[in-house]
Amino acid sequence: MGSSGGRRAPYRRAGDGSRFPPFDKRHPPASPSPIRLSRPPALPTLSPVSEPAAKPVVLTCAQPTGRLHLGNYLGAVLNWGRMQDDHECYFGIVDQHAITVPTVPADLRANTYACLAQYMACGLDPARSRLFVQSHVTGHTELAWVLGCLCPLGQLERMTQFKDKAARQESVRAGLLTYPVLMAADILLYNAAKVPVGEDQKQHLELTRDLAQKFNHTYSDTFVIPEPYIAATGARVMSLQDPGAKMSKSDPNASATLFITDSADDIRRKVGSAVTDSGAEVRAAPDKPGVSNLLQILSACSGRPVAALEDDFRGKGYGDFKRAVTDAVEAVLAPVRSRFATFSADRAELDRVLKAGAEGAQRAAHRTLAKVHRKVGFVERPR
Ligand code: AMP
């Protein structure tokens, strides 16, 4: 997530800078439940994850691209954490996808560890889920090759994202064209029944479904046909400096984005300089996008509905309001920040987490790969 070159995760992408949605007080978009991790993630215990589970398999992957921000946390990662009890979750850090565009090797490595430490700090728990790095699991690229041999070239060339990205580059790498096949392999390798996908990834999930059906039809029933997973809608967090645009890690204005590892001072300064609107009323309204965004953030962080917050601040000014937003954000992010510091300072522990995650993922991957190889007619690997 985060920074190498502002690239996006293959399955989850920020939107398109769309405008702040009309505010409807009867149906506030933010879940008004206070932020509570279902189990406080202390240092993970590495007891093996129980398997096989009867729970539905969910695969969530993201590229290791740097720092997570408050929008990622409230809008996505918090919900991923909540899925862990009733789903068999695989969280993949997809480094093989990351190299479809030029990458600095040292940054990729550092971002992979940073991504893992941030996920764990946000509540993804290696004792309940498999947190793994894609290149650690044999099977992703192998299955991608088999699926690529079934995939019509024209279908890849028609992918909107390929056309967009290729148009922006002088020399187009083959990996940019074929990465949807690798993404299909990521999903099918774990027989994921559900995949949380954003709007811009629906076409890729369609390709995955087509390839799974094509394989099942050509050989015999092998793959579960994955469905898009519509997670509970998290808060949509807008830029602090331009509340018409989504909060984004690649915003050039350093005050626009609250990162989950920001210090208490950073939070105070950024919330303090957040744009508000004319007038002094603390009220959510389409003509008050700045205040509406801060209300939304306060609601998501405090668990109080926006209407109740409006009552709280009736007759008070923006100063009091921003102090309350600062305190609420700090209360949510301080424990995340401190867990991140603990996790990222212990590289050996992160390596142990990745080892356990890779082992869990590898067991599932081997099962699928062995079946696929047998069905296509490969001679069984010598043991
Ligand atoms: P990205 O940062 O684009 O890789 O997005 C990772 C996940 O965070 C996706 O599920 C996005 O929908 C979610 N996300 C990104 N930005 C925001 C935002 N400003 N508000 C809420 N959710 C967001």
C-alpha cells in the first residue's frame, strides 16, 4: 500500500477522486460503532492456524507500496480485521505484482516489511489468518502459466487498466499485460469463494471467473468460481485540504493525508490546518464538505453518530470541534502507532510471521497445484 511510485494494489484501489457524496443524516455512511479490534493484537503467537476450516475462504491482496493512511484504515483494513473470526482469511502482500512496473529493489523489500508491520498493527492477526508474501509461496506463477495457456490474448488487451497504464508508458512490459492472469492464479490457488474487490477490479475478477470456468470445462471441475465480496462499507475519508477528493497516500500536499503512523503532533497540526467552510456551524451538509469530512472522521473514530455530534457542538466553534477530532483520531491511532513501532523493530519476528504465513498458504497452494498439474497431464513431481 503506500508509496513505491504511487502504484495501486491489484485488487484494491482508491477511487477516482470522486466528489464528496451527498450527506444523508438518516443513513450516515460511516459505521457508528466505536473502533475496537476484536482481539487486541499483542505480539502474535505463531501456533499453527487450524485447518482445514469450514469457513468461507477470503483472499485479500495488496501491493507493498508504503504507508497506510486513515482512509485505508477506516475504509478497508479495519473491516478486513473483522472478517477474521468468521472467514478463513488469506492476506497476501503481492510483491510479484509490484514489479510489473519499474521498482527500486531496496524500496520493495523495505515496503514489504513495512506493509506487514502496518497490517499487524491494524489488527490482522497471524494467529488467526495467513499473512504471506506472494513470492514465498510456490504456485502463484506456476498456476498463472497454466491459466495463461487458456487465456485469449484479446481478453487481456481489452482490460481497461492495461489500456490506461500502457497508454502512459513508452515501453510496455509483458507483465503489465499478463498480470490479471497472475491475479486469477492468486485467487484460484486458494479456492477463494469471496474476493473483496473495488470497482476498478471487477473486470479482473470477471477474467478470473472466466478462466476458472474454462479450466473446469476443459479438464473437469477443479476451481470454485469466486464471487465479489461486498464488505460492510467503511468510512470514506476525504482529503483534509481538498474535501472533494479522497484522502490518498500520493497526495502532494503533506497536510492532506493522515498516515496511521503519524505522531500526535502531526495529527494535531494536520487536523488544525484542515480546511473548514464559511460560517461557524458544525453541521454536515453538501455545502460544507470540509466540516462534513471532519464530522465523518470524528464519527468513525468515536462511534457517535454524526447527528449526535452536531448536537454536541451546537453553539461551539471550529476550534473546539477540531480539538475533539484531533483527540479522537489520536485515541484511535496511538495504539496502532505503538504496535507498528514494536512490530517493525523486530525483523526476526516479522520473518517468523512470514514463515508461518507462507507455510499455511503453501499447504493450500500445493493441494491446488498438484490437482491442476494432474488434470493437465503433467507427470507427478518426484518426491
Ligand atoms: P489503495 O490505497 O488505493 O491501495 O486502497 C486500499 C484500500 O483502502 C481499498 O479498499 C480502498 O477502497 C481503501 N481506501 C483507499 N483510500 C480510501 C479513503 N480515502 N477512504 C476510504 N477508503 C479508502
